[in-house]
Amino acid sequence: YQTYFERDSKATLDVSDLSRRLPSKHVDKEGRAPFVADLPPCLVVGAKDDFIVDEVAVQETARYYGVDEPIFVDSPHDVMLTRKWQNAADVLKTWIEEQVLGK
């Protein structure tokens, strides 16, 4: 599996058409989604070693969904597929306990 993962990690993405299709073109003056008031609590997690989705994109995603500060974990892009998956799992567990369960 890791051999395939390593090979596939070297692929490039053509996102030249993406900007014309993004829902984020419909935002308020702060860059938030028009439906953000109707959302349940949201968590946005970015990966510190992500070479596909950079920090700016994670910040924009957080703002779009009304999240003040995204959390960055020590991991590459495919968080759940690496040896560092526990980093994101711990963040998610803590967030659920605090935001959903009220612990």
C-alpha cells in the first residue's frame, strides 16, 4: 500500500477551472457563507505538512464556515492515512468532548 501511496502522492492536480465553480464566491463581507448562522458547531483541521491545501486555504475554509481559528495538526495532507493519524484523532476527540458533549 505504501508504495502506491508514495507513487500517487507525486501526482499533480489541475485546478485551473476550480475558482469559477467555488461556492465561496457567495460570501458576506467577512468571507463567511450566507448560511453560516444555520450551521451546527464546525471544526476545520489543517495539516502542517500539507503541500496540497496550504495554510491560506485552510484559513479561508474556516472563515467560510464561521470558525474563528482552524486547528493545524502535525501531519501531511492525507491525515488519516499516515502514521501521524493519531494527532488529528486526538484533536477531533477533544473538540467533540468540548463542543458537542460539553465536557
